[in-house]
Amino acid sequence: MSLGSIFWSTIRLMDDDWSAAQDSIGQRGTSVLHVIREEELTNFTFDGLKRRLGVHPETLSRILYRLEEKGIIEKATKGYNVTRKAQQLLRQHPTYETQPTVPILQTLLSPDIPVQQIISSLIGKWFGSLRWVGYSETPEGTALKWITEDGGTQIEAIFTEGTLSIEAKPLTEKDLNKTLKASYQLIAYITKLYSRPAQVRPIAFLAHYSLHYVAS
């Protein structure tokens, strides 16, 4: 069998696995898969996913149990991990229906900032109205995700090489001021983790239309 034939046979098998996974877990289970896929989640918590989806705890428990049976997720010390098998399937089936994000802050990080230490300090933390959802790890960097207590807005801290970006994803909340307030709570918490303020150099703060909105 040629290398090309092996490749396409593998893709067909992955397509079959993906279709079977969706068929076996039902519509609600598929909605969980869509969130995992959209957010590229590596790890997530039960409460965070519950707020993100707005589903009843018992319903989510049943869905996660089925996903665990299918080898899509596995229990971890903190929440659930998305398995390597699932990550491979999800990469082959990217989502195109993603919620738009609002850029809040972009900051250059000095090379001597202990980024991994800061990430470890942020994972799992609740503060203000923000509740921990989970994180994603990609070759580009690490994205930490929170959601407001009412499930209206998701806030992300994205660490890439030498850069920190804060983005907001309005889900049901239409009041941008509330979104900005939640973002500032995250920014204030991250700022406290720095021992030397000079290590952080903001290069962009708020999208232009956000500034206009607040001023109006």
C-alpha cells in the first residue's frame, strides 16, 4: 500500500471515529464536544463547563461519564483532561462557528519574567466575578480561560512567546462595560504576580471601539 493510501485510510478511520463519537453521545454531548473543540481545551473543570454551557449539573455529569467511557476525556487531579486521541480527532474537525472575541490588552513580557510560574499561579484561581474554566496548550502558547459567574462572558489570558494578551468573548452578556470590568479583575490579579512592575510594558490597551464605547 502506498504512503498516500495509508494517509487517506487513516483520515477515513478518524472521520468514522468522529461520527461514531457524536452519534453515541447525543445532541447534548455533541455540544460539549463543540465547546472543547472551539476552545481547544486541554483541561477543564466541571463547574467551568457547566457555566459555559448553561446545563444542569446532573445532565453534564451523564455527558461527561459517556465521554469518559468513549476515551475522549479522563479524570485528572483538577477537573478533566482531554485525551490525546480526542485532541487528534478535534484537530481533524475544526469548528468554524466561533464566538468573536474583544481584544482588551496586549503586553510585552520581559525575557526574565517567570511565565510558567505565573501560569501555574493562575490555573484554577477564582477572583471577583470570574470563575475558572480551563486551559488550552498549543504550539503557539497557553490560553487560560475564565467565565463570569452568570456565564455571560468568557475571559482569556493568552501567553505566547514574549507576549500576554487579554481577550473577552461575550456569550450572553451584551453590556461591554461588564465585560471590561471582568477583564480588569483578571488584569489586576496578574499584575499582583509581578514583583517588578518594569518587567511589563503595555503596547496596546483596549480596542479602539471599546474606548469609544466607554467614553460615550
